[in-house]
Amino acid sequence: MRIPPTFLPACMTACFASLLAPFAGAQDFQVDGPCAEPASLPAMGLAPGDAGPTVLLTNIAGHPLAEVPGLAGVQFDPHPTSTTRFDRPYGSLNGHWVLAAHTDLDASVDEVVIVDGMYRMKEGDPAPWAPSKIMGGMFRGYAIDIDGRWLAVNQTDGPSEFDQYLIRFDGSVVTPLLQEGATHPAIPGLTVGDQFSDPVLASNGAYGLLLQELGGATATTDEAVILGSQILLRTGSIPAGQANGETRELRDINVGDLGINFAGWRHVVSGDLVGNSSTDEIVLVDGQVVSQEGYPVPNSSLTEDIDRFWWVGVDPGGSWYIRGQNDGGDDWVVRNGTVVGVAGGQVPGTAAENWAEIGSASGFFLSVGNSQGDWVLGGITDNPDTSRNAVLILNGAVVVCREGDPLDLDGNGIFDDDTFLDTFGDNDAFLTDELKLHTVVTVKNGNGARLGQAFLSMDLSNGALGSSICIASPNSTGSPAFMQITGSRSVAWNDFRLRGHNLPPGQFGFFFVGDTIVNVPGAGNSNGVLCVGGTVSRLLLGGGIVFIGASGVAAYNLDLPSVPLPLPAIAPGQTRYFQCWYRDNDPGPTSNFTDGYSVTFLN
């Protein structure tokens, strides 16, 4: 796409005129690729000078973070060997989160829901959405959006045919959205049964659900996936793409495997067809069969038939994932139709480790992504040291965390607690656009004894590839936008990504690179400071205009040998300076800059 200069604001002065010259060169706007520098990471997988994951909550007895925040005197259940005291965390692409957990209260009232670090619901408390009713246990999933609004499914002590609810929490406002036995515009003439689960909260505020046992429907058509007032999928329909051109009806939709991306344009489920039970299990993406039991993984070199699907899902950006196993017991992971991990294959970022062949259980335990195309894969390797054989891989390129890594439990910045990462939960994680992985793990001591669970935040952008060269001015978000460089400084590696953060959502901008540091406040009548000058190349064409999404993040992959003129291709030993210009409305139409970043490149 060629973007004329008139598309950019005319308010730029001569000091920025080089950026408005006729467009030259071309770069692709990409959201896939490695996001951490292998050479900068020590063997334990954590960045130099970083104390590793941040502990948000734990049930390790005696720890300050084992007290339920907002419930004085109540502790998370201190069961040292259990892996289920903390449930799966659900999060937004900008870092809001909701987590259910068990406490040390009586079992009839022990479950709580924590949202962004504060207690919000407890089993046995009055249900504010249902007068005179009491909340039951927490189950069947949660959802939370970028504004911190969240959904929960809860069963009260009301009459059994009307006791289940979907509730939305928006600050102090609690709204029941759906009740068992009620009607819904997506299913006219039918009533909601006692089975609904897998809530999703889309960017437009619509909610998605898996509805089962619909009242008034036949046994073959009583399950549906809805989003807002739409039915996305229903049993009894005939999914396209079945093997050998078959036209079997959809019999079941599996609980726990519904995924709808944040914008609502992609949905992924697993389910079963009627008929032959050896070929009935399928995965559907937007209603189309993309993988089927009894046949090999499509578009791959794997020749054995699929035996089972362990898990399916979709990330906020719409990338979809399948974890499965072949008849021979080999596990595999598919992302957007491409195999990204398989038993016996080499583990990225390692010299000699391969993915393990587990057989009876899944060898892969995690596959999550964000809206910027970043993704994390977790699995078991054939490392002979079984206390170090579980790893997390970022963007198919580098180990960012490993079982046995030390954990700074008390947060003092020193590994002096005799605590280490033990096991990772099965897809018990989410990844934000800021490359923060929130996950539930078990924790052990140096002797290998399990101490309990912890809910962690891991910053996967650790290991700075350069340094900031100036201070940016605040924009309409109230904060300055800032640059982040991820990937690798290696020219040979050629995995180099520019990121802008705290950008105004809904606007656009572009990145540029120069060979000199300058300091020009108000450049081009902007509200910001131009920090990069000299010979300047704009990273514009081929999609280089970056449109800023709801998370306020923009990303761009730079092909180091093909920097647009007038700068030459980047070579080892050179230092270059990067910055992002963007439009803003603060309070009227204007523009601004991120801070600038200096990077010295390696071989």
C-alpha cells in the first residue's frame, strides 16, 4: 500500500522533513517472530539483573501473600501438594485478571474469586444479583475485558430449574445477564438449560457462551455457541470440511474448549460428529473442520492418524491452537494450521533437547498468545534431569522459563528463599500485549519437596536490547508512550522487533531509524520531543503504518539487511536510534513521539 504524504499531518517542521520525503524501501508489518534475545539469557532462562517472576498470590503457609486480599484473617488453602487450590487465571490483553481459589474456610464456603488482586466473590455470601439467594461454588470459567469488567457463572441455592446465572461485574455495578430457564434472543422459542459455560467478553461488550440442554430443543439440537444475539454454531448442523467430503451432523460441543477472540470475529471449538466413533472428534474454526480424529494432521509431515485432541483455543488476536496426540502416542501442537511442536522434534532455543514422548498424557501443557502475535508454548523435554525438563518457549524461538528456575518468593530481588518453579498448570495462563505471562505454578524447595502453589506474573520482555535516549512527553492517555525493543541484536539472527506502548488507542503512527541523537521539543508543532535525527529512514511501506489497537500497543518487525534508504543496511557493530511518531487528539488533533531507543548490533 502506498500512502501519500498528505495522509500524514502537515504540521511537521523542517527538523522532521526527512521523514516526509518520497517513500523509499518496503518493510512488512508482522506480528509473528521471536521476542527475546537468546544470547542475552542465562541458562536458567531469566534475564540478567532480573529477579524473575513476580509472585502475586500464593498458598504457601505463612507467606504474606497467602492471605486472601480483602478478607482479613482468611488464608488460601495451604495444601502443599495439591495442584488445584488455585484455578485457571483468565485475563485481558492489557493485564486485568480474575482467579478463583480455595481458602482455609469450611469446604461449604471456601471458594473465592480474586479480581486484580482483591477479593470480589465468596461461596456462601448473599448473591447481589438474586435477592435472598446465596452464592454457590465457582465454576465453568470467567472472562474479563480491557476495562476490568468481568463475567462469572454461578449457581445459587435457588430452585434447581432457575438457579444458574451469568453475571457481569462493572466496578460496583452487578448485572445478571442470563438465568437458567430464561429466553435469549439468539435462541427464540427456546429456554436456557442448566448447562452454560465458557463465558467470553468481546470488545464490543457482547458476551459469548456455550449453551447446553436448551429447553424446547430436540436432543440432537440442544447445544449452541452464541455471541451477543448470534448463534455461531449449533448441534444438528453439518460442518463443512469433513474428511472425505462427509456430511455428518454435529452431535456434541465440548465444555472447556470454546474460544472466541477479543474482537469476536473468530471462534474455535472441539466437538463430536454423529456416526463412527473412531473418526467423530473434530476441531472447528469459524464452523469449518480443520482437524479430525482418525486422519493425519492436515498440511503436515505427520503420517499417523490423530487419536485425540487434548485442548483447543484461540488467543485475543485470533490465532488458534490445537494440542493433540497421534495413534502412536506422539503429541503435537498446531498453531494456525502449522505444526509448531511435536514429540521428538528439537526444542527451540536449546542445543540438544527434544520434545519428550509422553504417551499416556500430553507432553505439551501450554499454548497461549496475545493480540500482537506473540505466543508461548509449554512442554516437557527429554532432558535427563527431570527436575528441569519443563520449559516455556516464546514465539517458537527461545526458552524464557524452565522448571527448576529460582523464585524470589519474598520479592526482595535476591534468590534467597530456597524456592523454585516446580510444575506448570495445564493452560493455566494468559499472555498480555505487554508480554507479561500470568500463570499458576507449583513451587518446590531445593530438596524437591512441593510447598504449594503460586500465581505469578512473568515479564517475557526481560533482557533489554538497548537503552532509552530521551524522555517522552505525556499523551492523551495521561502517560508518555515508550519504546521497547525485543528480539535479537544479532544481524545474522535477523529477528528484531520495535514496539510502542502507552499509545492512544484508535490512532496510527510509524517507526523510524536514524544515526544521530537529537533533542527537538515540539518538533513539527507536535506535543512531543524528536530524539532521532541525522540520516533518517522511515519504516513505512508494506504495512509500516501501524494502527494502534485497544491495548495501546503497536509492533513492527524490521528486516535488518533491508532498511529503507537513505540509511544503508544495518551491520554488526553499528549503533542505530529508533523512535515512533503517532497521531493523537490531545485535546485537538496533534501528534507526539515515544521516547527514543539506542541499539548496538552484533554479528
